[in-house]
Amino acid sequence: MTDTSAQIAALKAHGDTLKVPLRKRYWEIEALRKPKLDKIAALQAERDANIDNLTPVQDRAIIAEIKHIRAQIDPDIEDERREILRALLDDDGKTRLGSP
Amino acid sequence: MATYNKIQAFVEHLAEKVHNLGADTLKILLSNAAPSASGDAVKGDLTSELSTAGGYTSGGSQATISTSAQASGTYKLVVNDVVFTASAGTIGPFRYAVLYNDTPTSPADPLIAWWDYGSSITLADGESFTVDFDGTTGVLTIA
């Protein structure tokens, strides 16, 4: 069981007070993934801005770079983030993530 | 996660090379009116997207792609959860989360799918709403 899984199990057992460390971990994960996501977003923005003017070769090169960066994002981190968000959701789909 | 509803024009757009789901910029927008599966094809067809206010930006937020790949001949698109947080005001009311592709220019901003949350939701200042995509089954599969 990962630390996050253990915290979620404890959250279910003990209620809202244990949401604080989960929120903290959420923002830690965001800090880890953000640099790579920002690089992808920048490439996508560049591609979007020039989409009608790129040659097929240029387009494929940008796509390959996007996929290369995406492959560097740890899938376990993504799963953990998803797990935390799900654990923090209230019945109506809302939550309070606070600030980093 | 609410039920997936397919935009019918999406499959034609997919077959006619409008989408590259592995590299295009996908976004989620919030609306308080249901899209029409048969009548709406692009973002411009929607009439009730939320305006920019309270931390929400018109056009929505990017849904970052987690996986775009096939296995044993079945393609699966997985995107990361999208979180909307109200700040300095409220977001809503909204009931529908709509996925669209922000990259193509012809047609511009083709719609892909939407999810119905059953009733209108308003986020108070500081509250977040997570569009909770399934990490295992993904947003959609093509076989």
C-alpha cells in the first residue's frame, strides 16, 4: 500500500481531518508534473498557432516531441493524483484543495 | 463520473483527419445547457457556455492527455482529471462538462463528447470541481 493509499484508507475511517495531508500531497504532485506539462502546453500552443502553415514533416516533429515529453511523466504519479482527487470529492463533486 | 455522451459528428471528424488525439489541445468547458448529440458539431454551436468569471475562463481548461495508444487493436484515450476552482467569486451554475478539440481550424473547435452531472452546480469561492475521468477505461476507445 502506498502512503497515499494508506492516507485514503485512514481518511475513510476517520473523516475530514485527514484531508489536510492529502491536499499537501496533491500540491507536491502538481509541482512534480507541472514543468513537463508546461513544456507540452508550450509545444501545443506553438503547434496550434501554426497549424495551418506547418509542413507534415514539421508537424510530425512537434507531435513526436510532445509524445516524448509525455512519456517522461511517471504514470504512478498520475494515478496517485487521480486517487487523491477522488478521495477528496464530496458527494456533489466538489472539494476544497486549498492553495499550494 | 457522469455518463459519457458522444457528439455524433465526432466520428466523421475522426475519420476525416480533423483530430489528432495524441497531440492536439483538448479542453473541457462548462455549460448549463445540454449539447445536442446530433445538432452540435463545434464549440460555436453551443449557446450556454459559462462566461469568464470567478476563476473560470471562457473556453474552459486544458485536459492533458495521459495516454493515447492502442493495445491489441483497440485504441484508448486517457486524459487527466480537470479541476476547476472558484476564486474571487463563484463559478456556475453549470451542469454539463463538454470535451472539445481546440487545435483544428477547419472545422474550428470540434466537439467530442459531454457529461451530464444531473443537476446544476455552483462553486462557491474556494471550492473546486473535478471532472473525474476514469484512468482505466479512459475517455473513449476505438476498436
